[in-house]
Amino acid sequence: MRFHRSDIPGLLIAVVGPVGLMLVFLASFETWDHHGTPLLGAMAGNLAVGAGLIAAFSRYIRNWDAILGLVLILVVSAGLVITLQQTGDGSSGVADTFKWVAVVAFLALNVLVPLQYLTNGFIPWFNRREAARAAAESEA
């Protein structure tokens, strides 16, 4: 299998993704001092497997603009909610609005990525497979 230019995002996701997610996990749940427990190894393994699967299938993503836009909306909304919580307005209507924006962006991201996997990867693969099978049957 040859690498293409479209594989570069997948390689970056595979290298940077698990490390970044592990740092987010350690910081968000304050598990820095869990030495000698299986928690850190289990979480690192789970995050690495997930990031590896995303990286492997990232070559089927054609519309990176929508995905990066949703990730940006998610990060900005989370940052604004954290800022509002630190200033004491964490339960205001503005904070609730940003929380809902983040939830909707996350759900849209979880719909858009598998949809692109299906439309750009699996459905064309099934179509090529069926065409090859039909060509083999017509020759026989």
C-alpha cells in the first residue's frame, strides 16, 4: 500500500491524537498521581486504539472543512463555558447556550465522520466489488 498526500492527516492523528487525549484525560480527571494502578495503562490503550482507527480511516474523509469547523466550534464553546464558570456565570443562560452549542457540534461531528466513511470509502468499495463480481459472471 502506498502512502498518499491524503494520508498525512491520518498520520498526524495517529501520532498526536492519543498523546493529546491522554493529557486531556489526566488534566480533566486529575489522575496525575495514579502510579501503580492499571487505570493509566488501560486508558492509554483505549485512546490509542480509538485514535488508530480514526487515523486508519481518515483517508476516506473528503470534507475536512466541515469537520475542522465543527471541532473549532466545539473547542471555542468549551473554552467559553470554562471561562464563564471561572467568572461565576457557569449556570447562566449564556453558558447553557454554549453548552448546547457544544453538544450539537459534538453530535454533528459524530454523524458527519461516519457518513463520510460510508460515502467515500465503504459504498464505493462495495460497488467495485459488485462490479467485479458481475464482470466475472458475465465472462463465465
